[in-house]
Amino acid sequence: MYRIITIEREYGCGGGEIANAIAKRLGWKLWDQALTEQIANLANVERATVERCSERADSGFQRLVKVFWRGSYERSMELRNSEFGPDKFVAIGGQVMTEIAKSGHCVIVGRGAPYFLRERSDAFHVFLYAPYAEKLRRLAALGNSQKEAEDLLNTVDRDRITFVKRYFNADWPTRCLYHMMINTAVGNESVISTILTTMRTLESAPRDAQSTRLTCDAPER
């Protein structure tokens, strides 16, 4: 029985909105903005106010932290603790993710969830993507200018690739971690229906036919 759904996504494809809809439909807890706040509290760092603007091209550890931290609502953050870096952030994030998973009945958006939880047989992992034009359309609908949207699409996922390679020694996306990968251009309702139907189909399959735990060559951190 699946008790956790992780939603990893290309930036701008609507992953946060879809995850929110799935959580509401199942009556499960959504860990997106709330997950950021939980990690921020434990790490004693400050989560930035939502800003509808292009993110500064910071370099080094600060930028990597932002890439990992950013969910569907956050565009940037400021750090209160100057000694806080990605190594500490990843360690705390893993601890928080493990505790969340114990409670189950949750939908987790991004932040390395499929990597942290890849050994759990009760986690159903999804990767969402979309064509560039579709992501531009979705970002424009959220109030981004053409330039803002293009800047974000040209940098955010590139930085995620860098982060996952550095901290998980894996490619992003690591395809073998996911039960399914879906193009959100087919529409949110179709995506939601496909995810829930597939998950329920796997749950009802004979035990020896279920792919409850995915295995691949993704290295340990």
C-alpha cells in the first residue's frame, strides 16, 4: 500500500499545482511550502517571502541551497546563519524527509524526496515534465514576464542537475527512480487521473507482480 507520493518536476511544468490537487483529492498532507518551513525551523534559517521575479544568479553554495530548497512557492531565500551550507542543509533535509515518511499519507514536492526515500516500498514516485512552450505558458499565467520565464527555465533545472550530481552522484532526472514520468501538456486533470489510477492498479496487483520498490544504479550519497 502506497502511503507517500513524491512529485519531482521540471521547473514551470505545473508540478506544485498538480501535487496540491492530488493531496486534496486523497485527503493527504501536502509537503511543499510546509516542508521548507519545517527545514528552516530546524536549521535556524529564514525562508524568503514569495517573490514573483527572476532569481539572482548567485554562485557557490548559497545558490545550490536555493536550488534544493525552492518549491512551487519560493523563488529565493536569505540565510541567517552564515555557517549554513548545502552539506548541512541536505543532512537536515534527509532527517525531516525520513520523519515525514514515517507518518505517511503525504504528497512531497521536490527537494530530493525520491532520492532520500528511494528505499521505501510505500513511496510512489512521479516525475513531471513539459515542452518548453508549455512551461512558458504556465509561467506567464502565474504573472511572469516573458524574460522572467525564460531566465528561470534556462537556469533552475540546470542548477538542479548540478545539485543532484554533487549530492547524490546521479543524473537528474534519475529515470529508474520513478514509477512514472508524465508530460503535463496533456492537462492537469489527465495527469492527476493517470497518477492515481496507476498507483491504485499497482496496489491491487498480485504481490509478486508489484513494483513496490524501485531498484536502479543510483549511488548512495
